[in-house]
Amino acid sequence: MLQWSGLHPYNAVHVARVSSPLEPSRLGEAIGRVVSLAGLTNYRVTKDGGRYHYGGGPIEVDPCILDGGEDPVSVVHREMERQLNEPFPQTGVFQPFRWFLVQGENESFAGLAYFHMVADAESIGRLFREVLTAAIDELPQVLGDTGLARQRSSRVPWGGLTSLPRRARGAFRKFQRMRQSFRSPDCPVNRFDNEWFGLSLDVRDSAAALELARKHGATANDLFLAALLKAVIPATSWRFEKARQHLSAGCVVNVRRDLPESRRGDFGLFLGTFSVTHPVPVDVKLEDLIKSICEQTREVKRDRLYLASKFEFRLNRFLFANQPLEKQRNFYRKAYPVWGSLTNFKMDGFQIGEKAEVTEYYRAVSAGPALPFVIGVTGYRGRLHFGFTYRPDVIRGETLRGIVDRFILLITGKEQEA
């Protein structure tokens, strides 16, 4: 992520919709108190080795205040996209979090943009909950979530020697599948800007998506991966004229369950990745795609193949660093030819006190130089909230909108053969 940030900001954004107005000064005071108690201030990172350090100490925070006007959600969405493309300093000492507040009528939207290298979505969700609780109730003297103050190494485990042969075989099979995968369009310019838009399903459609997954004996993640592959069929019609005709999609996963129990509550970045591949013929049925994806993800979970991603990233980081910019912009479409990726996060249980509640929760994540687009899925209080980030210099906005329309129809069962 640090290497990618050298080309374009690699950030993520969380927004909580709060059922009452928040006082900006009170929010700023709560932020300052919580991040200071957690020691999450005065951050420094070394580009060469990726080593980081929090200097700690008290800071003052003034969140950016925005008027929501008649359509606060649109203001929130525009600010989320802007924050994705706004760089953090990365040199010297800096604060890796930016806070903003959109004021609506009798409600507020509290936002947090962060330098993605510092934390995963779970850590940020916990930090956000601590801050909003402090803003709504009382400023804490000690942290309610003491794990926020534990910033030990974010190294992802590699799984041990006994399972290494299985992961090596899995990595080799993945390499073979990738060699068959159709590449996304190349990027013709040295530009990595992200565009983003959000879409939320109501309770009924969210329940329909989860029920469709259960009907096929799949997880929601399996359903979303299958729908993603089927949704991009019209955008990949010319692949049948090429030697590489298969389609691949990626997925980012939380690997905290693989950590020692004493470290699972640490604040940090604990992520792995895997990919799925399928021939995806034009007439493929969604249920057949789901079946194939389930078989692949069962193998991934059984052999913990997502842990092998740390070695893949190290190799790609070395190769990427030795490429000129003109080749870096298209490096990953060759090394990791996925058309899109998913990142899932369930935020249920977000309690901030008796005076107000968080009614909705949105996320935006960077596509980086590796992906044409990424889908951030957030489950909250029985609803699914989607954030779609894409690189317009790789995939056009109207093309992506068409993919999204088909994706939503597929996961809600409204048009199984969309």
C-alpha cells in the first residue's frame, strides 16, 4: 500500500449517519481525546522498509464542516470521493486520520478518511465507535476499547511449515488460472485518479440477497463474486477472440482469526487476498457460477490460501519498483489480471449511547493501481451498503454503471439471468 501511495493516494473512508446533530467542537474534542489516549497520533513511516511509528501525545482536531443543504447524502458522497483522492503527507510526522462532518436536518454524517496503511476496516470501525460514543456521551478518561492502544506489528501470519506445501500448490494453481485470465483494459495515461459512488439496498432487497445466497448453500461473499463475474460479461465481449478468455475477480479478507488470540484485538492492518477464476461463457447461469465459486472458496478457506498473498505482494513489490512509470500503470493488469475486487465488512453492533444512534454506515476504498474497480460491501442493521470505486482512465463510467446495474439485479434475484 505504501508503494501504491507513491503513485496515487491509497486511502479509505468511513461515514456514520447519526440520528442527531453533532456539535463540531464537541466532536473535535472527542476525536482528540480518543486518538491521544490510544496513542494514534504523530505518525511517521519509512518508505524503504515500510516501518512505522506513532509518536503519541495530545493533539487538537478541527473536523472539516460541510453544509448538507437539501441533499446531505449527495454532499457526503462527493466528500468521500474527494477524500479518496486527497493525499496524506507521508514524509516527516503527520496525522494519518482526517475527519469531516456534514450537517443535515436533525442528523449528522461523521466521516473519517485514513491513510490505509495504518489500519483495516475493523480497526477503523472500533476507533469510530469510540469517538462517536465520546462525542455523544462523556469524554473518556480511559479507553473503552483498550485494543486501540495496542499498535504492535501488523505482520500477517504465514501459517506454519505443515500447511506450506498446500499453500504452495494453491499459489501455483492460482498462477496457472491467472495465465488464462482476460486482462482488463490498459491505462493509456500516467494517471490513477479514482471516482466513486454509493448505493444502498433497502431491508427487503438486502434480505433477498442474503436469502439467494442461502438458497444456493453459499455465503454472501460467494454470491457477490459470482454476480461480479457475470455482470462484466458485456464489457468483455472481445475476450473470445483472444487466447486468454477466463475472467478473474479478487477478494480482500480479514485474517485476524489466524492471529494469536492475544493479538486479535490489536489496532492495525491484518488483511489477506485471494482470487477466483471461471470461463464465464455468455450463457452461464448464475447458479452454476455460484457452485464453481463455492468450490474455489472452500479450498481457499481449508488451506488458508489467502495467507500466501503476503509472499505474492513482496514479489510484486520488488518487480513493480523496478519498472518505469509507463510500465507501472499497467503492471498489475498483467501480473494480477482481475476485473474487479470485493471487500466485505459487517458493522452490526455499533452502539454509541442512549442519546443518538448510527442509522447507516458507508465506506469507500481506493482501487489503487492494481484494479479497474473495487466494490466495498458494508452490512449494517439488516441493510447492505455498496461503494463502487473505479479508475475512469481504465474503465469508463457508463461501462461501470452498466456492470453495477447488472450486479444489483443478480444479487437481489430480480433478474437471475441479467
